Amino acid sequence: MDGGTIDLLRGLGKNIVSSADLVAQFESTWSDEQIASHYAARDSVDSIVAESFKEIGRRVRNGGTKEHEIQQWFMEAFGRENLLTDDPPIVAVNSNAGNPHYEPRASHPVAIREGDLVLLDVWGKKNTPNAVYYDITWMGFVGGAPSQRMREVFEIVRDARDAGVRTVVDAINAGRRIAGWEVDRATRGHIKKAGYGEYFIHRTGHSIGTDVHSNGANMDDLEIHDERQILPNSCFSIEPGIYLPEFGVRTEVNVLVRAKSADVTGKIQREIVNI
């Protein structure tokens, strides 16, 4: 509605409210079939990610590998599992993982070596009508053990993620309406308290649907103060990160909200994977 019409109606004593939640009801809530497609994508993607860490280890110890080569390995695995994606997964090591918008490229090959921290951001959906996405990020370390600072930063991000999940679960269990900004505030507050607030430079999460970024409530109190309600039968990511010059850490889960419950739909990373 244009601003002039809004002013006219308000002048007549009418209260104008946003249609955002109504739009989200039609565009971001899932049918039972779509929920089933999400879990099918989860089974495939979780399996591929677990195998990818093994593949990275094998290649590093047998001639070496590069970020873009592992990205292409993912795309081959997606083909075998009947998965679609709008863009290839992110494979980023060390300082590249400190750039949340990084994309590996064949024209700029970056080796993965012993002692590297590896970020894998992987999203996909089944190649079936109206299927919806599953979208996760995991961290691994090649050989030996990550540094104390890497472990410390990972644990801060992990606990911030869990604070966001807990905020959603507690609200739904209590029957309380919850908006996207509240989840962002919970995760961001934890990271700020730990002293890394300036290094968490994006919103906490996004609505998920037939597009990986759907038109429902985002977990956002940074870019916008998202007041849209988290609706039953909707799904979204919780993916806080800390991005330092020398390395970055992000961990991402998906949360599916039902009328009286909310659950993480896939595996939950508790510690950095040893590759």
C-alpha cells in the first residue's frame, strides 16, 4: 500500500498493521511433504559432510588437495544423492574462513594442508517438486589438534548457537510468540559478552524454504530488527560466527518449529572435527 493511502486511513482512525506475518504464512511454512523432503536432504547432506572430512584427510596425506577440488567433490556427491543446490558449497581454510562471503575458485587455487582449519558450509535439497533446503556449517582441523585459541573461539560460537536454539525452544514450549530479532539478540549477546562482538558481522540466521533464503522471519537484530513471528511449520538457520584475520569459525544448524515444539533437525557439532 502506498504511503498516501496509509496516511488517509490513519486519518480516519484506522490502525494499519504489517502484512509480513501473513505473507510468511503463505511463503515460508511447510507442508508435511516438504518437511519430509527436508529430512531426506538432511540424511544425504549429513552423510556427505561426514565423508568429506575423511576425503580431505585422504587427499592431504596422498598428494594434496585444494579448496576448489573438494568443492567439486561435493558436487559429484550431490549428483549421486539426487541433491540440488543454487550455489556450490563453501570450502574455506584459515583466513579464507574469516570471510563469510568467501567462494573457492579454480582460478585461485588454495591448498589444504596439515595444520589447517577448514570451514564447510553446505546446503542442498532433493531434486523433487517443492522440496526444501537443508543448510549446515561444520568446522574441521587437519592433523594434530587445533590451537587453544581456535578451540576457544569455536566453543564461544557453539555456545552462542546453543543460546539461540534454547531461546526458540523455551518460547515455543511456553506457548509464547517469538520474533526473529530475539534469537539474534541471544546469540549476539553471548558473543559480545565473550569479547568478540565486533567479529560477528552478519545476522544469526535466515528463513529456509524452496529457496535456501526464504521469505519468512530471519534471525536478525543487526541488519534489520526483524519483528516477524517465527511461525509453526517454518524452518530457519542459526549460524553465528566469529571472523578473525587469521581464521574464522561458524557453526550452523536448522531449527524446525511446530505448533508446540521446536527442534534442531540434524546433527549438532560439539567440537572441531579432527581430520
